[in-house]
Amino acid sequence: MENVADYFGENVFNETVMRARLPKETFKQVKAAIEYGKELTPQAAWVIANAMKDWAIEKGATHYTHWFQPLTGITAEKHDSFISPAEGGKVIMEFSGKELSQGEPDASSFPSGGLRATFEARGYTAWDPTSYAFIKDGVLCIPTAFCSYGGEALDKKTPLLKSMEVLNKQALRALKLFGNKEVTGIRTTVGPEQEYFLIDKKYFDERKDLIYTGRTLFGRKPPKGQELDDHYFGVIKPRVQAFMTDLNKELWKLGILAKTEHNEVAPSQHELAPIFTTTNIATDHNQLTMEIMQKVAKKHDMVCLLHEKPFDGVNGSGKHNNWSMSTNLGENLLEPGDTPYENAQFLLFCSAIIRAVDEYQDLLRISVASAGNDHRLGANEAPPAVISIFMGTELSEIFECIASDKPYGSKEKEILKIGVDVLPDLPKDNTDRNRTSPFAFTGNKFEFRMVGSAASIADCNTVLNTAVAQVLKEFCEQLEKSKNFADDLHSLIKTTIAEHKRILFDGNGYDDNWIAEAEKRGLSNLKTTPDALAHFLDEKNVRLFTENKVYSETELFSRHEILLENYSKLIHIEALTMSDMAKQDILPAVSSYMTYLSESIESRRSVCPDIGSLYEDETLKNLGKLMGDAYAALKSLDSEIKACEGLTDDVAEAESYKAVVIPAMNALRTAVDSMEEITSSEYWPLPSYGEILFGVR
């Protein structure tokens, strides 16, 4: 039997491989680049490239690629072979330091948001030495950043790396306030839990909506869904277990720390959770995980659906972004600790996060905004579109006592003084979990639950890192001038909690009363992507990113345009697909069934005029009405699609798709799903929800 430890990371050019293959001095340079962001010399790059090439060829690789994450939401790669012509018609295998460090893929066909003209093709990829190279499908993949000829970021990795660096700088600055000079680096760490659906490929192939959009645009609820809660953590079916076994093996070979697997709430829904790792590596690994899930599923004659809401009426899929901060010495800065020093440090960082989430709640909502996620947020399966923070009973009481100068716990006559008192022991799971909270403290990390299953976690972590860094910067500027650190620290945390406690909520986020309460508190409720994007370029948001040099103003405007375009394009594709399915498949099928019913009625009456045919008569009558409703909705949808196609303003176009096209789509779906309820399955042209959701046995 195979031992996982024997093959874990075997396809990764990791530290163990580099230590064995690189000269000591070169290896030291690589370690310094990974741990401290030091720049590698050209000579070191050449040595690394040669060692990487030899290792890859020994593993069977013939090509290499700069693997990057453009603004499409997925990864991209262009393969180049190692071959170079030699005398006598032969070739040699070469790979230079220049080829390792920089590539030049065609940038003209990637989204740029107006940063460049379509005919301007030059773009550059730059090696990210902090993320290990790996072999995938016989190709050496080198994780890289991607920028335009003018230097603007055209990817998700570049801003993420910048946000990690600015947080590192400000968090180190904060630690020095406590006299900590031993820590030299702070990294955010993430463990993204990934939800997904597995369905039988034969049903996927019979549905245009799944093929073109990743979700079902029509479909009535089956008699049984998730009502009995019998799928959650249930026995894993043999085909699914075989898939999970193969998936784990492929992930482990790539050094991806896949840890937990189980059935999720909805039928055919599952989840995979990894162990925490550094944020940019976790982002790379999550992109790889989604890609490999889909590849492995096909080998098992299944399809992995990563859409946020592939089936109406059952839970959609999210991605829980578990975020924390750790020092290079292994200390988690979100662990309360057992001493006044540790408690004070913990409370400072928690206060910074609370203020950051409150002040930039709109940006966090924007970071998870998409047409797909709009179907999920606010349903009884995911957090509402309102951002709030769950701290748990113990911490909430502590913060309330600090903010209001009330005695805490057994200290009936004493006020809790930060930097003097030791907080009560706070075990990792000091309170029950709150699955309705968008942003919950869960012991030594915060769980951001709003991320959609198909999204890159780079976006939300870029926002989170930058916002927290900005608040830490402002804290440090204030405390560095202090003449009585303990008193000023207490005052700062007290003021922060008092001013931002509106964002703290430990109750049921699904309760309608909370939405009303959130409005009273002044919290934003940005229900749709266009609603959220209207705040993307607010002055405070532009200032946050530009002052911290995470995005330039030009890059922000480009991303705003791209997000609007993606929203409109996705709805446009869905609307066209609905129209096509209605015209080509559904209405003709229902018409055929109506013809059958009509002929059946006539046949009966010709034999015996006195015999009624209540079932056929009633069904034909109901179908006739629904057919009329569906056809009217179809014509309305086609008309609205054409109207939107004529719009040239991105904001107006997105608003029109939200306000007009989506309601027209919903009207068509309502009529069609009602027809499915009374149309014979022999005539219905699409696999039903029941077949799809319960088809993997």
C-alpha cells in the first residue's frame, strides 16, 4: 500500500529539492527571497533555472510555462519546449535564467479594462520565487505575476503580493511597539474550504445551460431535496469516494495540503478543506485544486460544478476563507495568549481588524461580487449581503466592557485595563460557531464566508490585507508618539471598539430582523453586484489602495470596468442560452405533448362521445395557458436582450441587465418550470433535477 509521505510533493520543486540540487549560496538566496522578499541575482537565477530544468526533465517534462492568473478568474499558461537546435540536426535541452525570470505571453486577448488597446499585444510574466514551481501534465509550471508593457498589473497575484508586503510592514511596526524585535517577517495565512457539486456526465451533456453557463437555467424542484439533512456528513458514495481518493493523490503530489473531505448539505454537493498556508501559495493551490477537481471528475465519468448556484431550490456552493496572521517564528497573532503583554497585542490586532472590516465593508462585499454569487448571498445557506463580525460571547463581552468601562467577570469592582490584566483563558473554540456570520472569529483566525465557490481568493485577501494594514498604520502613527504606552493603548482600543461596535453581531444573520437592525446601525446592504460596484471607486477606497501602492488609480478604474463587463457578459450569455433552449427544445417538446393530448382526446371522443377525458382536458388547458405565458416571456426576454446590446455605458448596461433582463429571465423560468410539472417525462427534453442530483450512485 502506498505511503502518502513517500509521494507528497513529488511534483514540486520545493525546499527539499532545492536544498539537494542547488549550491549552498544559491539556496541561501532563494530562502532569503522567500522569507524576506530579497531579490535574486541574475547569476542565481541561471543556476536555479538549470537545476529546475534537469529536475523537470527527469520527471518527464518536455515543456515549461509561466503559470499566471489573469483577470479572467482562472489560470493561464503558454507552453514552450526546452529544446534548442544543435549541430547535426540535433537538439539540446536548455532553460536560461532569463526564461525562468521573465516571459512574454500575448496580452492582447486578456481583460485589461482599457489599460491597453486590443492591438497592443506585449505583456510580461515575472517569476514569483515565493511560490514553488511544479509539474502538471508533463509541463514545468512556474508561478508568475503578469503585467502590461507599461507595468500595470493585469493579474490577481501582483496586487495580492503587494498587499501581503504592506501588511507585513505595518504588522512588524505594531509588534515593535511591544518591544518585539525578534520577529522579522509576518505573513497572512489562509485555509480556503472549497465546496462543489459532482454530477453524472451523461446528464451534463444533455443540458445546454450547464454546458454554456455552469448552472441550470430551468428546472423544477424534485420531490426530495435537502429537507431531511441526510446528505450532510453522510456516507460517501463509492463513485464519489473513488473520485476523492484520486483527487487527494493528485493534490498531494503537488504539495497541496488537502486535509478534510465530506458530503455537504445539498444532494451531490461536497467539500474539501486544506491545511493553512501562506496566502499567495494558498491562492495558487486553490486555483490548482479547482482545475484538478474538474479533470479528475471527467476520469470518473462525472462533471465537477463550481458555480455558486447550479441548482435553484438547494444550497449553492461557497468558499470559506479562513484568514490569520503568523510571524516567521511561528506565533499566531490572533491567539490571545496567557500574559498581559500577549493579551494587549492580541486586542490591538483584533481591534484593527474590527475597524478595517467596518470602514471597508463595501470593499469586502465587492471582493466577492459576481453574477453567480448574487444568487447565493442572503439565502438560507450563506451569509447575507450585509457584512458583520461574529466575535463570540466571551470576546464580545470583553470588548463591550472595555468600550464602556464596565467591570468584567469576577472583577466586580475593577475595570479591565489592557496591558495590566490577563484576560480569561480563551480556548480555541471558546464559543459556538455562527454559520450565518459573514466574518466570524473562530479561535485563532477569522472565517470570511461570503466568497463564491468559483472565485479566486486573491481578491478578498488583497482587500483584507490592505485594509488591516492601513488601520495598523494609523494605530502605529498614534502610539509611536505615546509617552504612556499602556494608557494610550487602552484608550485607543476603547475608542476603536466604541466607534465600530456596530459591525459586531453575534446573532442569526438569516433573521429578517437583523437586516432591519443593520440598516439602523448604518451598515451597507449591497444585494447585487451592480449595487456593490457603485462604491468601488469611492474616494476612501481609491485612497486606500493608491496610498498603500497596492493598485494605481488606473488599475482600479480598469478593474471596475472589467467587473462590470464580466457581470453583463455573463447575464447576456445566460439570457441567450435560455432563449435558445426555450425555442429549440422546450416549447417544441411541450407543443408535441399538447398535440398528443389533443389527439388522445379526439380519439376517445370518436370511440365514445359520452366519455369525458378530464385529465387530458385539464392538462391541455393548463399547458395552453402556460405556453402562452412562456412565449410572451420569451419575446420579452429577446426584446430586453437586444435593448441591452445597444448600450455602450458599462454602468448603465449592468444596471439594465440587473433591473430588466434578470426579471425577464425569471418570468420565463417560472412558466417553463410550471410546464415541466405537468408535461410527461417522455416528452420533456431535459434531464430533471431529480435525475441530476441523485444520479451519482
